[in-house]
Amino acid sequence: MNITAQMVKELRDKTGAGMMNAKKALVEADGDMEKATEILRQKGIASAEKKMGRIAAEGRIESYVDENGGAMIEVNCETDFVAKNEEFKALASGLAKHVEVDKPADVDALLAINCKECGKVIADALKEKIASIGEKITVRRFVRYDGNVATYIHNGKIGVLLQTDKKDDVLTNDLCLHIASCAPQYISEDEIPQAVIDEETRIEMGKEDLLKKPEAIRGKIVAGRIHKLMAERCLLDQNFVKDPSQTVAQLIEGKLKILAFTRYQLGEGLEKRQDNFAQEVQSQLAGK
């Protein structure tokens, strides 16, 4: 199969691998993008997390917490220039409050809410903001929890919403900081789908450093690697960021229980506009 430059670029963007490694993997996989990605991972050249962890869009993450619960939202725009605008910050903050107070089921339901403050449906108010700010603005996603909720927003780019069974402002603030920093995916290993474990096991079994080892030994090595890999993704098993001598589970033992958490990273998984700063300023001044 003819391996095109566009195919190589796509694989590089997806995995972070170098050009020659990406091309070799595509040749070996006969042009199959998913198989090429797997080959790179098995060679230790690429990580599946690179694509999803990359910040790829502008905007802001905001949250709102009251006595009933809390909400967190991601609102996207086209440029960082607008994301830092006070009008845009106020918009994102106001939308987070609407999610908590009005409890919409999804983004469409949020946009259909009649905003008492502005006297119109949120979708119409958003169109007016787009006209005044001069950029496309979209509400990408939100999450809401009832009960005891804590939150942490880092520069509008990383956000955490945490639900616990008891109120403890100091401890939950520390937990939010930890989640923002260490990016766990699950509370405990019990939450990890078997399909995820099976897939990671298959990837590890195919890694080059194990291919020459007897199958029985390979199985034991892989089991150990998978246990470590899964533990790294679980909040309770992670070493607490402010005191690595104890795990998060040890930190909260006898104090509270973590019921749920969500961590947003601005623009993860989205394609980013390729503007330079000069063009961005010119666009703003021109009102485009």
C-alpha cells in the first residue's frame, strides 16, 4: 500500500512519534492507522494518552458550588485572546451557575433555559455574545453533583469537581489539587472496565522486551506491569501529591469517602486553530 505524507502526519499527530518511526509503523501495518498506533505503543515510541492529553482548543473552564451541590462547565472560543476577556469569563461563570441552579440534562437543555437575568433564552443570549465578542463560542460539556461538592479551577484550563459523603473544606481542597495535578481516571481499581485491562494486557504482551521470554514468565511480568499501570490511574492508589509518603486512601481513611470526581482539561481531544499572535491581534482589531 502507498503510504502518503498525510497518513504519516496523521499518525504523528495522534501519537507524538517521529516521522520515520511513524512511516515504518504504517508500512508494517500496511496502512492500517489503528494497527500502526499499536505497533508504536508496543515499541514504546507512542502513548495512547498523548493525543487525549494535549490541549487543543481555547476557552475556559468554570465552576459554581452552593449548598445543594456544584457544577463545572467548559466553554470554548477560537483564541486565547478572547478566553482572557472579562466578558467571556463572566459568560462561562454565569453558565456554570445555570447548570447548578437549573439542573439541565444536557447542553441543549441548558441553551433552552430562559435566563431571568438577561430576559431571554440562553441560546439567544449566547448569539448576542458571539456578535459582540466576535468569535464562535460553544458550550462543550458540563457535569453536576448533588450534596457535598468541592471544586478547583487552575487558570481556567484545568478544572476539578469532587463529590464526597462529608463536608471537609481543607481536605477536599487538597483532594481537588491532587486530582488536578495527577489526573486520575478512576476512584479505585474496582471501577476499571475489564475491557481496558484486557486491552492493556494485550499491548504489554506484544512489547519487544518480552518477546524472547518464555510465555509463563511473560505472563507474570505483564501481570505486575498491569497492576502498577492500573494503580497509577486510580485516585485512592496514587501517592498524595503534597505528601508522597502516603496514598490518597490513607489520607482520607476514617475522615470521608470519595463518591465521584470529574477532571476537565481545556480542549482535550479537540483540534486547535493554527494562528500566530500577530494574526490573532489583527483579527480582534478588525472585529473578525
